[in-house]
Amino acid sequence: MSTLYGVGLGPGDPDLITRRAARLIEEAQVIAYPTLAGGRSFARSIAAELIPEGAQEIVMDVPMTREREPAQAAYDRGAAAIRGELVAGRDVVCLCEGDPFFYGSFMYLHARLKGNFDVQVVPGVTSLTACAARAGMPLAARNERVTVLPGPLPDAELESRVAGAESLAIMKVGRHLPRIRAVLDRLGLTGQAVYVERATLADERVLPLAEAPEAAPYFSMILLTKGADPWL
């Protein structure tokens, strides 16, 4: 039976691709990956040096819209193209930024194809752990809890969840940075927060949140721990 592999590539630095992921990519006949609104594929750029010459490529163009329907239609088309290759007996390696099941787009393909084909997930280094490493910021020790929140949450819910958290990561910051910073200001937590942008890439930035730029890219995160240093 042919197999679909959802391969995690890590946050951006090709050196963080696992050995299993690298082997699968190097041996692939068919590679699939998403692009955003017709642009360059970040996932493909991470794995570019491993993709064999002559490999067939399935490009899934996912529009950047607030409405879910256009993106779901793009995953429908991508799943149909992948299904055709699997039915023909060819394995497909789908490239996934970070980890396929941690805010990863591969989960939408997994849901569409898992019932009829062998689908295997190869985990990757998450942006969460990469940002913590680059910031030199342990996230939890002993019985502490880590809370992960998406930046687009409404202000009231974001404030409530931040207030109740011990150690915190806010992902998908992007255009939401000004209002996230306002929430943390109201809670008196800005001084304890670290801003990480494009972790592990050449243009990475790690700054105290108070010094973060007004405009943030999609690949940015805020880390915050409220307790004393757990290693002391």
C-alpha cells in the first residue's frame, strides 16, 4: 500500500530537520507542500537541498482569508491530487513547517485521507520549543503548566487566559501585536515577556517585548513566565 507521510521540517533552519524526515524527502518521488496566496513556499525552502531532481511536486495554494471556505477548498484540491498519486501506488511526502500536528496545516489533509490510505506523521521541532531555546528561556519545571494561546483570540478571552497562566506562549502574533501588548500592559506583565521573531532564521530577532517593533510578521511569538527562575 502506498503511504502519505506528513513530514515536520522544524521552524526554518534546515539543520533542525530530523534524520528520518531528511531520508524520506531524499527518497521521495512525489513531494507536496502548501504555499500562501500564490507566494513562495516556506516549507519547500526549508527542504530545498534535500528534494531530489525529477521529483513530482504538488503545490497547494492556500489563500490568506478570514473565511474558512477558500482554504478548505484548497485542501480539498490538494487532497484530491495526493489521492491520485496514492491510488497509482506512489508514496507522497508532504512538507510541513514546524510539527504537522502542532498548528500544522497537514492535519487538514490527514482528516481527508486517513480513512482510505496509510498516513504516517513524522514529528518536527516546534516553533514553541525553538523560540524558547533561542530566547534562552525555560518554559516549565516540576509541576508548572504551560499555556499556548493563539494571538487572534478576542481581548477579553486573551486577558482572562493570560491572567490564569503560569508559563505562557502567544503564537500567531503578526498584526495582533499592538493589542496583545496592550493586554499584557494592563496585567502588568510586559516586563516579563520576550518577543521572538523568525526563530532560527538569518533575520531572527529576540527582544524584550517592550522593545518589540510595532509591526510583527506572522512568524513571531511572545513568551512569558510569571514565577521565579525555576533553576535557582
